[in-house]
Amino acid sequence: MPPTELVGPPAVIELRQYTLRPNRRDDLIELFDREFLETQEDVGMSVLGQFRDLDDPNRFVWLRGFRDMAARHRALTDFYGGPVWAEHGSRANDTMIDSDDVLLLRPVSAGSGFTGSVSGRPPVGAPAPDRFVSATVWSFPPGRQDGVELIRDRLLPVLQETGPAPLAFLTTEPAHNTFARLPVRTGENVAAIFTSYADESAHRRHLAAVEAHPAAQGEALPGIEREQTAAPRILRLRPTGRSLL
């Protein structure tokens, strides 16, 4: 599949978080950015972003997207059954302790997903950019949409008013995982917002502005807190040299 077909918001997104063996993250990133970007996109998926987790030196986080669940099954079958993974997969797996922390997500509404084109990807060997990406993941009781709706209707306008617009606002994709070779977390009901900043200090200023906003104090944050099953998880992420996000 030519890369031009990957332009546009994917309808299915995987948020993948890998726990790695000590001091092996740079080894995986070097291999991943060299061998696993264009080769995944060639079979019909979009590698949206890959990151170092700033709070865990042994964690690698990445995102990939698909047009729909059927396209996901075809693309994963072709890639993991193909020559690139046969040649390099064992080296990648050797860096990992666990690769099963995977959330299957979808845009909350039309226009809330990731957009962009692989044509802007930096070349192999490009230095890591200075920008900073935040991902906030809320967990809610299965089957209840109140928390997601509170974020959409109450918190999202505050986020947009006080800082950069989110890159994407996603929630759990409920479809059955049809590619059993790669497990995903089941029984989840999450909302996730991804935002890009010039640096970490810009992110801290945005958080402070949100927390001080009257609408956030009065309705949004207390309401979300009542609905959530655990405190939200905030991922502080540094893009690799070839990340699109």
C-alpha cells in the first residue's frame, strides 16, 4: 500500500507500552526507527508516534493506526508473517520484558482522531526533537459513558481555551481483538487525550491554567473524579528522531 493512502485520521488506534530490559531502550529505538516504520506502513498501517517515557527509562511507548478492524487484521497478518519481522523480530523481542500493555482505541467523534501524513517523517538518523507529548488516560466503569461525556463537554473546552488543542481525543474501541497473536487489554473503558508542547514547562503551565479555570474547578474535574475508577495516568513522552507526533 503506498503511503499516500495513509493520510487521514485512522479509525482504530493502538496505544502500546513496552517494558524493556534494563538499558535496552536505545537499542530498540534504533532498530525500530530504521526497520519498522516504512515496512509497517507498506502493508497498510500508520505508525503515528514513538516515544521515550520520561518517567521510566525502561519503557517504550508507541502508537499505530488502521482504517478499521478488518484492515488491522490484514496489516498485522502481513507484517508479522512477512520477511521484515522474520529478519528483525527476534532482535526486537530480545529487548523486551513485556509487550502486552496495549489499549485498543478509537476517536470519540469525527474530527477527534489523529491526522497527518507519513510524507513528513524525518530520515533515519535524525536527532530527537525538543518537543514534548503528554498523554492523559482516564479509566471509567465498563459500560458507562458519563466520564467520557464529561471530558468531551466540560474539560475539552477548557483545555482548548487554556493551551494547545489536543492532537487527539480517543476512547476504548470495543471490538473483539481478531489478531490473537498480539494481546490487548480487555474489559477497559478509557478516555485518552494526547497533546504536543514545545517543552515540559509549557505542559506544566497548561496544567496549572486548567486547574485554576473556574469551569474546571466547578464542574469538569470534580465530575470526572466522581466517575473515574482510578486516578488518571499521565504519560510524559519524548518523541524519537523519526516520530510524526
